[in-house]
Amino acid sequence: MYINKSIQQIAQDAAMAARKLARITEIEKNKALLRMAEGLERNSAMLLTENSKDVVNAKKSGISKAMLDRLTLKQSTIEQMAKGLREVAALPDPIGKVISMWRRPNGLMVGKMRIPLGVIGIIYESRPNVTVDAAALCLKSGNAVILRGGSESIKSNLAIASVLQKVLRETSIPVNAIQVIPVTDREAVSEMLQMEEHIDLIIPRGGEELIRAVVAQSKIPVIKHYKGVCHVFVDASANMEMAVDICLNAKTQRPGVCNALETLLVHKDVAGKFLPLVANKLKKAGVVIRGCEKTKLILKKIEKAAEADWYAEYLDLILAVKVVEDIDAAIAHIEKYGSLHTESIITDDYANSQRFLNEVNSSTVVVNASTRFSDGFELGLGAEIGISTTKLHAFGPMGLEELTTTKFIIYGNGQVRT
Amino acid sequence: MYINKSIQQIAQDAAMAARKLARITEIEKNKALLRMAEGLERNSAMLLTENSKDVVNAKKSGISKAMLDRLTLKQSTIEQMAKGLREVAALPDPIGKVISMWRRPNGLMVGKMRIPLGVIGIIYESRPNVTVDAAALCLKSGNAVILRGGSESIKSNLAIASVLQKVLRETSIPVNAIQVIPVTDREAVSEMLQMEEHIDLIIPRGGEELIRAVVAQSKIPVIKHYKGVCHVFVDASANMEMAVDICLNAKTQRPGVCNALETLLVHKDVAGKFLPLVANKLKKAGVVIRGCEKTKLILKKIEKAAEADWYAEYLDLILAVKVVEDIDAAIAHIEKYGSLHTESIITDDYANSQRFLNEVNSSTVVVNASTRFSDGFELGLGAEIGISTTKLHAFGPMGLEELTTTKFIIYGNGQVRT
């Protein structure tokens, strides 16, 4: 009962804060963000101490090395977080922007103005930097945020929140604009996901399992991204050198992320020439290839791909490779096995570039560049709160604008409807 | 089991159709819409016959007169439906529109292109005209549609669908782009709402009860609109004549719709003058007033408003009236009791007009005009598929663009990420 009450109160307080926050000027929001950056820097000793307690507990419970890396704060991480806050302060405020306005025949002026969504709940793993990052983006876009990080990072997150809230107390921004759920019970998340009256949007950030669990329980709309099975299609007319560079970059520059290449499709007319070229470089980079029968005929000493490989998000130095008949077969493969994330065609053929761009309806469709550009910063959104692979509200990398909605504003001079 | 299979098949077929439909040109879609208009006109005798069977059954089961009116087709209704199809054909196609495009420092050209959502499920009451209307808007926006009207209209809906599908068979558009669920069992709706893999969006159109039932069951995102508790705030500086005209129009021009006025807020400084003026006209129009204590002191012979009246969507000739201290009290009342639908301020004060427009975050905010303009046609969207009072994806009246999403398109020339 305590948790129930507590989470309900957090959600109500957030909703109250959101109403006030919607009216706060950009100048005030930026001032708060810059002071938060200073606050983190000034309190770095305290933050490192609290974080080290989390790290000790996490080691005891035996979490993986990768998770421990993400959990551990260093002086440099704190500097990065402060830098991130300053970058968000420098971004344009989306709120109040009138994205279009037109006059109706009866003289009414009708416009669409960006407003905050209200209250956003962020559910994420034990990564204290996400606490700062998400809080900053929500604040800048006028949304109150409820943060729920992984239980291993609870002390770090509460320490960070105390610094951010201390800054808010010195401004006109309500302190409940940024709240961290102070308990680690799973029940708390379940409660939170029922608060549809107070929370407008849930963004889960983490693995597929976490996201599926959130979706299954939530009464609140969820913007989700299950996985990224990204494709590169090397067309018959592709510049071979460019194709090799892009495949290598897309697969190996950072294999553990969602916009990394997972399945390579190669036009049959160039498979004999292209596959040995790319396989040679991939092998040097430590990539294991799992190929279709035709690929095996060309590359010989590789593993055979099973049906499951075409659905796989390896997040690792493994690549599925398939030789396809033509662009139609490539598009059909992407439609069947893809995850609506990011697909790239490498081609020198004008018509095929246009067909790929128009016919593939993944959230990001690329011609002659790496899938790794599917990222809020790389696309010029200035920030990234997540990547959506469902089509409602936002599709693809989400920046500040995707944390807003629009209302209609109407200027009249006495019009009535006849 | 039969239903389970059947609904699943309908959803799968719709998803297949949606992929093809996304690539159909505007010319082909318009040709189909115009032929559908002819088809309805040519088959009007058959449509009226099938509809009359529905009407006979509905009378036996004793549905209300209002529902019977909505169910009954006449020659003129069929002409209206055909006209509606021609109007949708004349609207610009939103698909393929690049809403913005920019160059990144590395030379990548990045754009956002409108694409269909995919498959849309529409759940509505026994109104055969909605079958045509919704099918047309979904087709034009490149979405496959699954239509589920009230059980009383099943024969009418199947007859309409047969006409529309016959046209599709003569075009390159897949026939499963428009499907009517052929059974009236409630189970069928429940099944449909679980098909999140195939259906992208559910739009329920009807009363609050229907919408709540859909939301409670659906695994698919729902764009919803529970109710419209619309407010007019008559400020101290309001032009009295304009204020009377707007209140009368907003309350009485069509009291049964969601953008009709339900609560009138009056600034205390003009209540003594304004309330008798407007009450006189409202009374002549048959409106019953339920007022706060201060209103009762001025108007005397009216009913006293209870707390529930401030939350009420009467959809009838009843009006709640409250005298408020100032614009802050008006905005606070709207925040507490409003439904995020439509609010209007009547004022000659510049600062208050701006405050109201900026601080009230309902889906439509109006200065000096009737709330009745909150409508897709009146706002110039060209069509209306519904009105959303939740903020995700769409907020306010929804036209064709709200049935789309955007994908990122990237033109590169070999860029890789460093």
C-alpha cells in the first residue's frame, strides 16, 4: 500500500508540475540546465561516493562486466553529463513553435502550435548517465519526467536527482518536474504503468525483454523499439569500394548498437566479385559470416545461415549474408524479416535508388551511406531520447520535437458556425 | 475457433494489402474513389433493400429513434456518400510528401517523408455512412482498413463493402484494402484488438462507453476521444453582443456534438450585465441553465449546478454556468474540469487573448469564435476521421495527414560514420 500511494503521489505531483512547466520560458529552462551542469560538477565527489556504493552492491550480486561498466561513474562521465546538459541548453526550444498557420474563407486564422506532452515516464537500465540525459531533454521540451532506472543504480540516480532538484528549487520551475522513483521494487513499475490519468507517455530504454514487459503491462501509450535488424543491399550497379567501406562501417564500427548492420543482401550479378572483397575485410575485423547456400558456394569456409539468422539482431561480430535475385527480392526479404529500423541500398542506378527510398517503409531508409547514421545526433535532431520502430506518434530517431504534440490555435473576430 | 481464424485472416490480408497499397499512385487511388461514387449510385436500389432489412431487425429489437435515424439510408444519404467520395478524391494525397529536408555537415541529405500507417481498424456504431467515409479516407491515405460497424448495420455495411470491393477488383489496388468484419459477435472485436502484429492503429468512433471498452481491451494503439466538455470564457472586456452570439451558436447550433458548449465561464465584472442578456436568448432556444451560486443570484429562476455539472458533457440543451474571479480562475477551472477538447475566450484584451491561447493546452484553443469550429472541415483539413483528445500522435481534429507517419530518407554518396 505504501508503494501504491507513493507512486500515485509521484504521478500526481508530476502532472501538477507539468502544467506549470508548460508555461516556463526557454530562458528559465536554459538557466536551470546550465546550473544543473555546474551542480553535477560541484557535487562530483558526492556522486562518485554514492555510485561506488551501487557498484559494490552490484559486484556482490554478480552482474556482468558490460553492465558494471555502464553503471560505474568516473570523473570523466560526470564531465560528459555536464557537457550534455549544456548541449541541451543550446538546442532550440520546440515549445510554442507554430508549425503552420492558414486563413480560412470565413477569416479565421488557424494554426498548429507545439506544446509539451505533459508527463513522460522513462524506464531504463542501470545507466546513471541516462538519468541526466532524459531529465534534460524532458525539461527542455516542457515535460515533467518520472525516471525509473535499474535497481542497481538506485543510489546514483537518487544522488543525481538531488542535485538536479536542488537547482530547480532555486528557479521558478516546479521541483517535481524531475522525479526519480525512490524504491527498487518491481511493483513500483507496475503501479506506474497504470497511471494513465497522470502520465502521458512511457519510453522504455533497454533490451527487448524489458520493453516487452513494459508494453505488456502498460495502460499508458508506449513508444517502443524492440530490435534493429538492419540491412544493406548491395545492388548490381554498386560502387564496389564504397559498398565494402559501408558494410565494414555498418557492421564493425560499433556492433553492439541497434543501427549496426545485421543482414547483408547482395545482388547475384555482383556476388562473385563483391563477396570475396568484403569477406576479406570483415574477417580481418573479426566478423563471422553466416551465409545462404549461394554465399557458401562463393565464400566456401563460412557457416550456413539458418532461418533464424534472417531474424537475428546479433549485436555482435556476426553477419548474415544472402545473395538475392534482384532489388525486388531484396525489398521482399526486408519486408519479411526486417524490424522497420534502418535499411541501406548501395547503388549507382538512379531508378533503383528511388525505388528503394520509396518502397521500403522502415523508419530510416538510406542510399549510399552507412546504417549507423540512423541516430538523432547524426541526423541533426540535436539529441536523441530513443528510436521508435512503431509508427504511431514518432517513427525512427526521436529528438526534442518528438516529445511534443500540437494544439490548434484559432484567432477569430466573432465567427459563428452556420 | 472459426471467428479466431477468420479475424486473424482478415488482419493478415489487410497487412498484405497495406504493403501494396502504400505504393499505389494518387491517380489510381482517385480513379477508384470516383468509380466507388458511381458504384454506390448505380447500386442504390440494392443498398436501400439491404439497409431496409437492417432497419426492420433494428425496430424489432427496439433501438432508439436517434439510432434508427442514423441507421436508415435514403436515396439522399447515398448521394451524400457518393459526394463524400468525390470530395476525398479531390483532396491532396499526403503520401510521399517530404515535409522537410536538410543537409548535414558531412553532405548527407536527410528528409522526412510521409508514409501510410499501414492497417487501421475503425470501430463504430450503426451508421452505414461511416463505412464509406472511413474507407475513403483510409484508401486515400494509403492505409488498409478493417471496418467494424454496429451489429444493427451489418447487412448495410456488407452491401456497401461489396460495392467498394467490386471497384477495387477492377483496379490495381488490392481488394483487401477495404474489409468489413462479416460477423456481429462481440468476440470478433476482442480478437481484432489483439492483432497488434498486423493492425497499426484503432480508431473507435462513438460514445464514451464504446471507446472505454475498446481501450480496455486493445493491445493496439488507440486514438481516442472520450468526451468534449467545451468551455467559453467571457472575459471582462468581451464585446457583449459577440459573446452572446458565440455562446448561442456554440450551445444550440447542434447541441448533440462534442464541440458544443457545455460550461460557460463569465468574468465577475460583467456577469451582472452579460448573464441576463445571454440567458434570455438561451431560454428562447430552449436551453436550461444550471448555475453556480453567483449565477443564481443574478438569474434567480435557474437550477443550481452540482459538482457533477462541471464535468458533464450534456450533449443536450443544458448549460452549466459559473461566475469566475478572473482569467486565472477560468483557466484553473478548465484545467480541473475540462476534457482537453475545445475552449474559447471572448475578449477585447490583447494580453488575455495571448494568455488564454498560450496557457490553455486543450486540443483546440479559440479566441473570439465559436467552439463549433473544432472540426476537420471547418479548420481546413479537408476531412475528418475523428477528434483526438489524447496527445500522442494526433491531438484535436484529425484529417488525412493524421493517418500517416513519416520515415527518414537519407541521400548519401558513400558516407560512413567515424
